[in-house]
Amino acid sequence: MKDVHYSTYLQLDKILGAQFPESDKNEQPAHDEMLFIIIHQSYELWFKQIMHEVNSIISIMLKPSLNDNSPELQTVVHRLRRITTILKVLVQQVDIMETMTPMDFLDFRDMLRPASGFQSWQFKEMEARLGLKYEHRHGQEYYVSQLKPEEVAIIKEAEKQTSLLELVNAWLERMPFFDDASNWKNFISDHDKEGIPFYWANYRECYRESLVSAEESNLRLFDNIFLNDAEDNSRSLSAKASRAALFIMLYRGYPLLHLPFQLLNELLEIDEQLSSWRYRHMNMVNRMIGLRVGTGGSSGKEYLKSAADKHYIFRELSQLTSFLIERRKLPVLPVEMEEQLGFVHR
Ligand code: HEM
């Protein structure tokens, strides 16, 4: 085997030879443009790594055999955690960008038009693979308007494929213990005379009792989300999947639910870190360009604020916390089920 050399292996000649400030080309050198280029390049490298993790998670979750006892679920959680760790670094990197002052930026800003971070196709591909749907995007036509045709094709292809959110929905729907043929099966899946699964009819009652008068309309929401699939087809999580997710959140102390809970938690962490990045980026933009339009031609801060508000990918999971009740009021699970979930040994 041939010896591997550090700089050849890392292709440093390409990476370190890829910084060409526009201000140099225009013979008006602006010191901070090097920082501006390098920070964008490092973001793009991290986006690439995130996509590497997202694609591997998706290919694991596409396997119908994936269940909660398999080592692969551990791999999924581990890789999701790597993504959130990278995202935290991306949020922190805004600090470095902010060492550039608005006046330093003005030295070269106009030379960049119409280029903008808005043209980062990797960022949009990442959003789509995670599960952001075209219908839920802010500025639908605008969001690909400034990309090259080959970049638009990548994003459209990403939108066509099964997203992580869709796979999470399918995984939740086939939670193994819900379909288990043991004694406690009826407890979860049998229905009362109104067609509501017994456990959930019981839980609904506990939830109803926990509501203060200003929250009474939440009960309708509860029914829409957990019991009536047909009513709202704009939702990404089915009623069955939403019930499984809520069950995991409620009974996460049971060993069998540890990993599923961590998986859900990491998805919420991805949304939280992406949102932190959006807000930090938006505030930095405000500080840097104030009310001026972006180099990409958007309304700048206003556009970014609306995208930040709309682009929570796992919003439906985070909304489930509205339906939690206190631990001591939780319906008691049958012993057979507790055994199955891993605590009681007889
Ligand atoms: C001086 C620093 C920066 C300024 C003033 C700035 C400004 C803007 C503005 C105004 C937009 C809205 C689109 C437009 O009209 O251009 C935007 C979008 C965007 N920028 Fe930046 N940006 C900066 C740094 C960065 C960095 C370091 C990244 C890292 C990749 C980045 C990534 C993005 C992305 C991904 C979008 C699209 C966001 C979305 O559509 O939700 N920006 N930026």
C-alpha cells in the first residue's frame, strides 16, 4: 500500500487555494473579506458532514426491520447527536463573523452582489431531507429563484425522496409494543364503543381533568391530533404516530423507551439549534446591514424572521408537550406491559 501523506490526503492544495477575495480582483483589498470567505467555506463543509449523517440515518431508517431493540437504533441516535453537536458549533461560529464590523463589511459588500448565503443549496437540501416541505416554506417561489438550474434539481430531488420526518412517522406507527400479541394488547389497542382505544380514552379523561378553564379548547386539539386522522391532512404525523410519540414521552423511564425518547429528543434539539442559528444569523444581519436589502435581494431581516418562524421541521413533535400530564396522574400500566417495557421481573 502506498504511504498516505497529510496534505495529499486532505487535498490541502485545493482547500487552501480556494480563497479569491473579490476586493483583491477589484484592486481595493479589504482585509475582512478573507474571514468572510473562510467562514462561509467552513459552514459549507459542516453542511456536507451533516448531510453525510442525515443520509446514513435515512438509509438505516428505511429498513423495515429497524426496531427499538436493534443496535441500529443506537447508531441513529448517536449520529443525530453528532448533528446537534455540529449545529451548536455552527451557532457559536456567528461570534467569529461578528468580529467583522459593519464598516469592515461595507469595504467589500457591494462587490458581492447578487451572491448571498441564500444561494447555499446544501442548506436548502438539508432542510428538505430533514422534512421541510415545499408547502411549508416561506417565500415558496423565491426560495429557489436565485439558484443555478443544477442546484434547483438537487433540491427538487431531495424534496421527492422520503424525508427523515416521514421515516420517523413510519417508525412511530410501527412501535413494536403497540402491536404485541401479549395480554396487555387490548389495553392499548382495543376500542371502547365510541371507537377510541381504551388507554387513550382513559388518558384523555386524565388530560381533560388537568385543564384550567382557559385551556378547555385544548381538548378539541387533543382529539384532532391523537384520535381523528381524517380531519387534518396537512399534518406530518398521523394520529397513531402522535400517540406513540406521546407514550414515549410519558413513560420514557422504562428501559425499552430510553432510546426512542433520546431519538425524539435529538430531533427537537436539531430544530432548536437550527432556530438558534437562524436567530443569531438574523440579528447579525440586522447589526451588519440594518434596514438595507440583502445582497440576494430579499427584504433582509424581515425575510429571515419569517423563515425562522415557519421553518421548524419537527414542530409537531414539540407541540406534543402541550398534552403531557403530571407523572403521578398517569394511568397505571398493566403489569404485563411493565414487564415488556423492562422494569418488573417475576
Ligand atoms: C456579514 C455576514 C452575513 C450577512 C450580512 C448575511 C445576510 C443575509 C441576508 C440578508 C439573507 C437573506 C437573503 C438575501 O437577501 O441575501 C441571508 C440568507 C442566508 N444566509 Fe446569510 N449573511 C451573512 C453571513 C452568513 C453566513 C456566515 C452563512 C453561513 C453559511 C450564511 C448563510 C445564509 C443562509 C443559509 C441564508 C438563507 C436562509 C433561509 O433562506 O432561511 N449567511 N443572509
